[in-house]
Amino acid sequence: MEYAEFRNDEAPSIDDLPPCPVETTAQLIGSKWRLLILRDLMEGTKRFGELKKSVGSISQKVLTSNLRDMEKKGLVVRRVYPEVPPRVEYGLTDLGKSLTPIVDAMRAWGEGYLDRARKTSWGGF
Amino acid sequence: MEYAEFRNDEAPSIDDLPPCPVETTAQLIGSKWRLLILRDLMEGTKRFGELKKSVGSISQKVLTSNLRDMEKKGLVVRRVYPEVPPRVEYGLTDLGKSLTPIVDAMRAWGEGYLDRARKTSWGGF
DNA sequence: CTGTATCCGGAGCGATACTG
DNA sequence: CAGTATCGCTCCGGATACAG
């Protein structure tokens, strides 16, 4: 552990961000899982187990670590309800929500691609 | 080698594409390097060495393998000029160019993020 | 239910050497 | 110049077991 005492309170320093905005974005969401987590949280707040199911074949460990990262980056909020059994909900911060256009663009492109792939083997370009 | 005899002629089958369009897109470009290669080729055709410099710290091996993948996916064209010394140029296919909105969305978001990061440590949300 | 702690295999990647 | 071929290592991430 190493996250334990630092969660949302540590901001990424400008100094270790790449100068290129595309690269910056890629570092924040450029991973298969983070993108899918984002996609699912955009539907609204979800519990850990719910998220695990909806994301797909992700393991619990990997989901947890990705959520921790996204929390540190300020994309995700984690809310713990002191109940028993414990309940933990994850949601997007405003910053996280602001990524919507990117995910939407990816969805739009993917739909076009799948359509084409479905009706033909797309026969090359 | 294993690519050698299959370059542009093999299309991805619809059967091994995920049903979710976001996930499909993520599989095609969801890697740090592929995104940056895309970003740079969107400026126009480039030679191998040129691309290597502009992408940044990528090694030649990794650049090559990523270009091969993207070629197989139909995103990139490779043109060899039978000269000496050899010249090889890479460019985007129409499919590759159609990804522009996604990269643009990422750039736009990244710019906003960097602006905020520059003027403050954005102190949480 | 929501995690943390380990173990471990394999992919990813850098470094280097060699080729047409 | 633009690759291919290897070696070696790091670290991601899957499986499993355990805990609050």
C-alpha cells in the first residue's frame, strides 16, 4: 500500500505531464480497462460488483488498481457507506464527466466500423 | 515473422470483434504508441525515421511492430520506394483518417486539462 | 461485499548486433 | 535508411487465498 494515506489530495504535477495534449489524454485514459470503466460509469454511479460485471472479464485486482489510479487522477470518486456488508460506490467527477465527448467519438467511430465489418469483410482500403 | 506473407490482405473477422463499439475502438487504437503514431501521421505522410523522431522515445522495434499491426488493421499504408538508400513512407488510409475526430477530441480535452494544471494544482473537485 | 496480499507466467520493451 | 533477429528483464495482470 502506498495509496492509503493519499487519495484525492495529491494532484499530478504539471512537470510530469507531457507537453502534448493528445499524449496527456492518452496517459490518463489510454488503457483498455480505464476506457471501459469510464464508459460504464458514464451511465451513472455504480457499486464495485456491478462495475466488475459490466466491464467484462476484468479481475478484481485489476479493477481495483485502475479505480485507484483514476481516483488519484481526479476522474473518479469513491464513496464508502459504513454499512455491513460494506457498500462502495464509484462515480465520475466533473473532470471524469468531461471526457464524455471522447468516449462518444469512440463509440460513433466503432459503430461505423462494426457496421462495415458486418456487411462485408470491408475489402481493404 | 508471421506477418511476412499477410499484410493488407487479411481482414479482421467480425466474430472476434467485441460487440461494444467503444471496446472495438479501444482495441484498435488503445495503446499509447498507436495513438501517438496516429497523431503524427495525421499531419501527413512520413518516413520511418521522421516518424520515429516525432513520436518521441519509442524504440525502432516497437515502432515497427506497431506500424505492422496498424497496417494489418487497415489504418496505415506502407509505401516502399525501390531506391538506394531505401525510402519507406507511412500514411493513413481513409479508415485511419476517419479517426481524426477521436484524436481531435483527445487533443481538445488535453488542452483544457493542461491549462487547468498550469494555473493551479487544480486542488481537487 | 469489497477489498488486500502473493505468486507467477507472459507480453512488452530496451539494447545490441546484423542485413539489403 | 529501414528494417530483422535475439537476449534479457520488467512489470502488467490473471488466479488464488485471505480479511474486515
